[in-house]
Amino acid sequence: MLSYKFRIYPPKTIQAKLLEQLELCRWLYNRLLYKLNKAKEEGRKLRPKDTQALIVQLKQEKPELKRGLF
């Protein structure tokens, strides 16, 4: 099996934007995971439609999620 590694060296401005996006993804993932675990403890099951609705609610809570990457 062949594998390749390509290193990229983006400018500082792009690095900052990428870091910001990664932080938003991390925040969203952790928040959804918390909601899923809480629902599980309460004996409820969340469907994919429910989690999509949660994302819409979280966008209202954290407007940075509405912005695009660039």
C-alpha cells in the first residue's frame, strides 16, 4: 500500500481562519454529543432529523456557525 504525505504551509491569515473553523467544529461536535448523551440518559432516542433541528438551534445560539469558511 502506498501513501503520500503533503505538507502545506498556508499564510498566517489562512491558518487563523482554519483554526477558527476547527474550533467551531469541535464546539458543535461536543455540544451535539452532550445533547445525545443527555437524551440517552433520559431514555429518549434522537433521530437524525432531531439532531439537524438541534444544529439550527445552535446556530441561533452561536451565530459564528452561520458564516462560511472564506
